[in-house]
Amino acid sequence: MPQVLVNDVVVASSDRCQVVEGNYYFPPDALNTDYFTPSTTHTTCPWKGQASYYHLVVGGQEIKDAAWYYPQTQERAKPIEGYVAFYKNKVTIQP
């Protein structure tokens, strides 16, 4: 089952991930929300829509903009609407 770890702490885990462009997108109920804080960062993907971001705070360490999600997607990206992906260089992802 795919998991996301920060300093050996599991922050997300699910067997219902979607893989898009090499990134695992985790369903919202797979997140351990104790570690997530909203970010004010937003970016836009031409085919997915506008992304929002989360910071992760684990063991007192904050990792800025470590995860992103699309609250409302373009039609082609509906399967990942609301799902959360993580930057591979900021966390450990175990497939």
C-alpha cells in the first residue's frame, strides 16, 4: 500500500491512489490531517486546473508546500479532484 513518510512518520497511506504523471495522488481520507496546514500558494496546470498547497509539520519541522491538490479540476482530471500529491524531494513515498 503506498505511503508518504516524513522522518519515519506516516502522513498518508492508501490503496486507492491514482497515479498521474508519475505522482501518487492520495484520497483525502488517506491523510493524517494532524500534520497538514493550509498554504496560501496556488499554481495552475493547463489540463488539471488551479492547485492549492499544504505545508507539513512533523516533529516540529515544517516542510513548506510539500503537498498539492486540485479542489476543482478540469473535466479530464476529475479522477484526482480533491486528491493530494507530494513532492518527491520533500517526503519519502513508498509505493
